[in-house]
Amino acid sequence: MYRKTDVLDRDFAAARASLLDLAAFLDRVERAGGEGDFRWDALLNALPLLEDAGVERTRRILEALSFPGETPTESAIGKAACGAPDLNA
């Protein structure tokens, strides 16, 4: 079993870089003109889960950003899935 300091020694720099990348993305979107869409809303709704100290944080964030139904939609925006559910569609 790893100690917390072992994990921090190994992964802290990468986690720090990921967090800074996410903050920069949020800043870019907020500076951009126009309105956001369901992807922006889904991302903002998932952010508080990062602070939740409960177990399975990754699973809960993935579920928050995934289509909730069992039947797939007939089409996706563009050519692929968009990474967040459009609950208004």
C-alpha cells in the first residue's frame, strides 16, 4: 500500500499541471463572447465533485459528464460524442 507522500512524490507535478490547464480553459471560456451551452453547464456542475472527499470521485465525475440513459441517442453533435449530456435535448 502506498503512503500519501509516495503518491504525492510521484504524481503531484502532473496533477498541478492538469489543474492549471483546467483553470486556463475556464478562463478562456469565460473571456469568450456569446453564451455557453450544455457542455459548459455540465462542466461547472461537475467541478464541486472535485472537492468532495468521498470515495469514487472519478466515477461520480464521469457519470456527471456521461449520458444518463441506457438507450443511445440517434445522433451526436458533429461527428462524435461531445463529452457531456445534453439534458435539454
